[in-house]
Amino acid sequence: MLLSPTLLILVVVVIIPVIMSIRESMYRKLDGVDPNTGEVLAGEPFVGLGNYITAFTSASGENVTGVFGTMPRLVNAFINNMYFTVVAVSLETVLGVAMALIMAKAFRGKGLVRASILIPWAIPTIVSAMMWKLIFDSNGVANKILGQKILWLQDNAYSQWAIIIADVWKTAPFIGLLALAGLQTIDTQVYEAASVDGANKWQQFVRITLPLMKPALVVAVLFRTLATMAVFELPWGMMGPNKYSVETLSTFAFTEARATRYGQAAAYSVLMFLLVALVAYLFIKLLGADVIGDEEVKAVSAQRKRAKAAHKAELSGGGHTGGGAGVVTTTSGEAQQ
């Protein structure tokens, strides 16, 4: 019964929109939008999987040239998505762990540092995009510091790194805070014992810190991976539409929707949903046990085995006792006779 409100919210927020998107993706061209009501007008009839086939085969003839070469637009957006996700999340994880290690130290002003590190994460993403757009302008702060005229906001490889830098700046503190929560659960006596045994700082970090903070780190990396795969505000706010070097599945779908190609936009959105769901499933399947810790999983498994063995022994012992009681009763009855 306690799950009912949660399931209701899940149905309203996730399942119903997904079903509506799947239905919309089965239609193609529309006649536009009614300017008075905002409703989508009727258009081309049901086309089944036509939008998906077009997306993968580029039957519409729309090939684009991005950083990774000339290819169908959907494939280009997918590769950009994967590139952003792998590079950004990797950098965020390294910087986040470094932040956590620094914040875990005892020093004056530690509370102020912990509070100030949240500022980038608390700033709305579209505001961050506008700020970094000014920084990476041809006459912006970045070029002033580097002493070069780099076109960060043009359709090239530099624009990809501009988006990645902005994303890492904003979200590395999130991983840092979750990693710090994992660090604070480690008993200091473990480090003292390791020092007595002759372990240096690096060995303590590799053999003690990382394994014990892994549950918190896995959760942080999972959240950031799923969020980065759906990145929209930063590339859209910093670069705008139709910049193929930074176009992602989200911005591609939004561009199609703005052009009233709602069937194609819905198909791309469904594909992105399936991709994110698949990554989440594989992530949890492969690393999900580490969320509560390997030792805890082994302990729970051993406890279940002991409980099953005890239950079988109890049933077996109970059967013998009952049989013995019957023999005694029968013998007693015969004796009475």
C-alpha cells in the first residue's frame, strides 16, 4: 500500500508520456499547429516504424558533417552523446574524488569551503550556459588567459571541449559531495592500522579509500551518466541549433519538434529513452551489488543460506518427532489393551 503513491507518480510522470511518445512516433508529417488552440492538426496517416527506419537508414538524405566525419544526423548525435558522457563523467569523477579528499581534511574554514563548492551546482544550467558562452567568446576571458584567438563557439572540435568544461565545472561538486559522504563512513582506525603495517598514502588510497567509498561513488557516477546522456541546456544555450559538432539526441529531437516534425521528434525521443534505460539496466546489473557493498551482499546471501538450512532441519526434525510420538501412542494403546 505504501508504494501506491509512488507508482501513481511514476505512471503519470514517466509511463504515460512514454506511451504518448511511442504513439506519436508512429505518424509522420503533420499539417502544423492550430494557432488558436495550440493543438496538433491532422496530417499523414499511420506509418508504423517508418520514422525509425528513416532515422537509421538516412532515407531522407540528411547526412551531416561533424567532428567525427560525415554520417546520418541521428548517428552523429548519438556519437556526440557517447563522447560527452564518457569524457565528462570521467573528468567529473576524478575531480569529484579529489574534492572529497580535500574536504575530508580538518582545516580552518572547512564549512565555508563545503558550502561554496555547491555554488556551481546550484546555478541553473541555462544560466551557466550563458555565463560560459561569454567566457568562451572570441574576445572572452578564456582567450585572454590563453593569449590565443580560439573559436570555441564555432562548429568544430573546440566547441565540444567548451561544453565539456562547462559541464565538469557545474557537476563535479555533485560527485564530490557524494564521494565525501562515502569517505565519512570510513573508520579512521583502519588507516591507523594500515600505517602501522607500513602502508603509504597511495596504498591506503588504493587499498582502503577507493574500495570503501565505492558504493557512494557508483551511485554518483550512475546519476551523472544518465543525466549527461540527456544533456540539452549546455549545448543549446552555448551553441544554439544545428551545430552538428555538439548536437545531441536531445537537441536533435527538440529541433525536429520546433519544425513541427513531431513524428520524427517523438521517434528520436523514444530512442533516447531506450538508450538511457539500457545503460541504466547494464550499469545496475554489472555494478548494482557495489551500491550496498560486496561484503554486505555476501553476508546477506550467507544468512539466507543458513536460514534455509535451519528451516529444512526443523522440518526434518519435526517429522521424526511426530512419528516417534505416534509410535509411543500406539504402543501405549497396545499396552493399555
